Amino acid sequence: MRERAEQLEKNLQDRENTENQLQDVNVKFFALIQSVPDMISFKDVNGRYLVVNRAFEDITGMEQDDINGKTCYEVFKPDVAESLFQFDKQVLRSRMVCRFEQEFSCNGKRIVTDTIKTPIYSTNGQVAGIISVSRDITSRRQVEDLYEVLANSSPVGVYVTQKGMVRFGNPKFREYTGLSE
């Protein structure tokens, strides 16, 4: 009987140690997610948010507790939500990573994001949900748009090469060279 009690005590201690280690990993995992400046979200296969980070909260203007359990239709405007839903469907159906850029308005601000959606798998190999990472590229897009306007309205020929190939030529450059877009 004593051996059995000792074994039970050892099993309980092992379990407590494992739970403490798991809690430590969870704390570090959530600290990491919260520190990333990109928007991060985890959704289940039904499209319900399970976890979002601070950057996601900042963009939407909503707290995690108000987002958890909701779908994109309850968080974003209908056109944005429908687009996100379609990409989610694509990821779940294909079981492959999906990358896209999206422009939308949220809390009165124009935002452009570069998003990667990845399926998450359960231990038995089934798709259990989706993780999304969205980087705000609004500033970069504004600079690119400004460059394009300036280059296209320039009275001199402007071109950009990459690895020996012409990647961009403004209208004046095309006029001088006789090349088309």
C-alpha cells in the first residue's frame, strides 16, 4: 500500500511539474505574440476568432474579449469580412498557405495590409484552424503611389532595372525607346 501511495505521489508531482512547464510555455508564447507589431489572429475552422494580439486590437479598435468567439463579419465591414472569409475558405479547402494584399477602412483610417494565412493542424493531422499574420504596409504603398505619380508625370525618361531586366519604364521612357508597357 505504501509503494502505491509513493507512486501516486510521484505521479502527482510529475503532473504538477508538467503543468507548470506548460504554463511557462504559454506565458512566453502569448508574450511573443503580443510583442509582434503585425496583426496576428487564430481562428477555428468555423471562422471564429480564438486569439488576437494587441496590434489586431489597435487596428480594429476592439478588445480581445470583445473579438473572441466572433467571426470576421462581426468585426469588420461586410466587404472586408467577405474577402477575409473567401481567403479563409481557400486556406481550409487547399490546406495551403495563402498570401494577399488588402486595402480597407477601419476606424476611419485607410489601411493596406500584406497578409499570410496558414492552416493549423491538430495532433491527428486534421485542419484545426487558421493563423493569420497581417503587416500594415500603408506607408510603403503611399510612397510607391507617390513614386508612380512622379515617375509617370516626369518630362524625362525614367526606368527601373532589376537583374538586367527593365521592370518599369515611364511614358517618356517608352516614347523614347518605342517600347510598350
